[in-house]
Amino acid sequence: MTEDNIRYYWFASMLNEDDQLNHYTLEYPYSEQCGDLQNEELDMLYQSDDETWCFEMKFHRNGESESTYAHTDAAGSLFNDLLRLQALKQNAKWKNARYFFLYVTDSEMYNYLTAGKECKGGLNKEYRAKLKEFIELDAGQELSIDFRNIEDVPKTFIGSALTSFVKDASLEHKDNIQIRRILLNRKQDNIQSQSPSLKEDNESKFCYARLYEIL
């Protein structure tokens, strides 16, 4: 199971509601609407006669791997997608467009994001608290995310979060990691699956799904 599976499952589900293939574009160039993102592509663009929906999707999983998972880099990649969507919203000429971020992960990354200030080793507590606030947002609730006043933001996270915008991002660039308004449309915990792609946790394999919207 890969990130492409998640994208095509979502695409297939949308086709059940609207089977007009000309309404869908996969890998839509950001540069068509946002000149600062020349080499980036939107996972999926849906445009009907009266609706425009933009989707970024991310799938994190560790499976049965015994190697150390790059949690900090993966967390930054979430915010890179969110920041790209926010930039698109600010620059696109579409009227009444909506901007969605679908996140699916297994217990490996979910446990990292939910650890908060009680994280193992007690490092980066304020940064980890922000991640916990993001992943545990209740359905229908809004959140603004700002790392400007967080002193313990890891450099690896900053570099990953800004990889589409800044080359060799350093600690001084953390002020750019701001999501002004994000809404959790829907969440689903503990989706049980037998897929070998998902890490086993407490003798079961689970994945966690979140659908956010940039407002």
C-alpha cells in the first residue's frame, strides 16, 4: 500500500458521485495559479461547472520495518503540503474554491504526533505539543498553527516543511510556518486493516484518517 493507493481510492470514491472524467485533473501544476511554486503539482484538482476542489494527500506508514523512522522529517512534510495549499488559496483566481488535505497514517506516525509534551526523552516539548494539537483537532473545529514563538522547533522539521519554498531552510525561517486557519472536516480513528503496509500496534493493524480544509 502506497500513497498512490490513497490517491486513487479517493479518486474512485469521487467518481461514484461524479463520473465525468473531464472534471478531474491529477498532478495539476501549481504554477498555473501560483508562480512561486514552479516545480510543484497538486495531487488532484476537481472542477465542475460550479465547484472547484483542490486536494493534497499524504500517506505515512512504517509497515514491518525495523529501521528508525524519520518522524521529524515526515511531520515537516505534512506542513509542506498545508503551506502549498495555503499559498494556492492566496494566489488562485478561482472563485469559491475549497482546499483540502487528506492525511492517512499508521500507528508509527500517529503515536509520534500525539505524544505531545509527554514525548519520549522530554525533548522539543512545545513543538510536539503543536503537533498533538493539530492531529487531535476535533471534527468541526478550527485551528491556527504558528511556530514563530516556539523555540525548540527542530531544524529538520523546518527544512521539510519549507522544502517547496526555501532551499536549505534554517531556524531563522521558522516564522514562515504558519497555517492561518484550518478546519477538521472529518476524522476516523482506528480503521482496522490487515494490510502488511501498516505497522502492527497492540497486536492489530490500524490506520488513522484526517480530512482538513484550509479556510
